[in-house]
Amino acid sequence: MNGHRSNRPSFKTHVHVHEEILLNEYWFGGGRPVMGKQFTAAKAAERRITLLGILGRAARRHRKLGDDRLGSRLELLNQKLKACRPQHRCGSLPCPECSRAFQRAKVAGQIIAIRRLKGTRVGKRVVMANVIPLWMTYSPEQLTHLDVRNLNRWLKDALTRGGFKRVMLGSVDFSWEADRGLYQPHWHIAMFTSNREALQRRLKLIFPSLARGDRPAVVSKSYSLGFLPYKDKAVKIVELLRNNRRGLPYLLLALDRLDPLELMVLMRLRVSAQNGELQFKPIR
Ligand SMILES: [Zn+2]
């Protein structure tokens, strides 16, 4: 075993899949699938340096305030991200380079899976459903208790109770609601439908509005699979760096505890790895 592995979180599932992606440097470079000009390998490398600064400053600030525990956790994360390099990837979600690699591997695998599924779904089209459980929110400090596995299990149960049996490829995302000072988890889910309006009505039963103007369940048409990188981005890091630098260290600590593969919610599909690539196969 390589010594650097001791620095990794020990996720109970997906260990093999996780390692395969990190050892495939293709995902850390350019080429297909393209993530957009804000998310090139060079931008990710730059962003990692920016985060090192943010984590280092936050660690010193919390130490000065007498919170050594939080200070040490931030310092450890800073060191982990600092040590990330080819063949010794940190594999941590807050690492812009590693999270981009996971995002690209997921998108590449899903493009193949969706094209294959399409062949047997005549008259149906791929749509992206955005669903928000408006009553589930986290303050920056509450993120310490975030359990993404529970959150995703709740979604799967709710969809199953709602009578959904179709294949779905979903991913959780945490947006920062500046006016409320809260992080709002929500999901982007790719699925097939022959009736977009009916599907949206069914999803609204699971994701009700709390106030006028809320749009907690929206199903959008997709003309290509170009929405997949957006679906699998995990957090909107560009916006967070712009408007929530203060709360960002808490989010980074919370993300560090999560397995990048567990951000996904798969219905009637399972994920595996082969030759450094992800494969999504139907469960029959
Ligand atoms: Zn990394």
C-alpha cells in the first residue's frame, strides 16, 4: 500500500471506484468531456491555490479566536490540498482538481449510459429535473452535521413512495442563499419522460412550495447532454468564491467528509469502474 493513502478518508463504499478515477490522469487534463471555459484544468489548478490561501487564513483566524480544534481541522485540510499531485491525488471534494476529475469521469460515463438507455425508450426524451426540499437547510455551522448519505436516501425513499420506478441519474448540489444565510441542498436529476408537464406535477407533490414564487420542482427540456457537467458540479465554486468567502471554510470541511461518488443518486442503476472509467449499468 502507498503511504499517501493513510491521509485519505476511509469511505465504506466505492473505494475501488474512487481509486481508479484518481489514478487516471486523463480526468485531470483537457479533452472530452469539456466542462466549459471556467472549468479548465488550468482554472482548477489556480482555484486550488486560492483555496489554500482561504483555508490557511481561516485556520489562523480560528486559532487566534481560541478555537484550536477548528483551526487544526482547517490546517489539515490545507495540507491535504497542498500535497495533491499526479499519482498522489488527494481525492477530496474541496480540491478543485480532484472534484473536476470526478465530475468529468461521471459525465463521460453518463453520456454513454444515457445514449444506450435512449435506444430502448422510444417516444421518450431526456429531461433535467431540478428539485429543492425547501424545508431542509443548513447554516454554515450546521454543515458539520451534514450526512449526504441520509439526504440521498431520503430522496430515493420519497421518489419510491411517489411511485417512481424509472431510471434516474441525480446529483446533490449545495447552493448558498445569501439573503437567508443558509445552504440549501437540492438535486439535479436526468431522467426520461414522454410527458414533461405530468412529470413536473408529480414531482411537485414531493417538493411543495412554501411561499408564493417558489419553484421547488422544475423539469426542463434538454436538447443535448450539455447539462451533465452542471448537474455533477457538486457546488457552484465560482459563485461561492465571489459571494461567500466567510462561510466557505465550513463548506470545504463538510465536503471533505463526503465521498465524491456518494453525491450521486442513482435509481435502477449502479456505478462501477473499469480501466479508470465509470460505468453505469441498469439494475434489473
Ligand atoms: Zn486533489
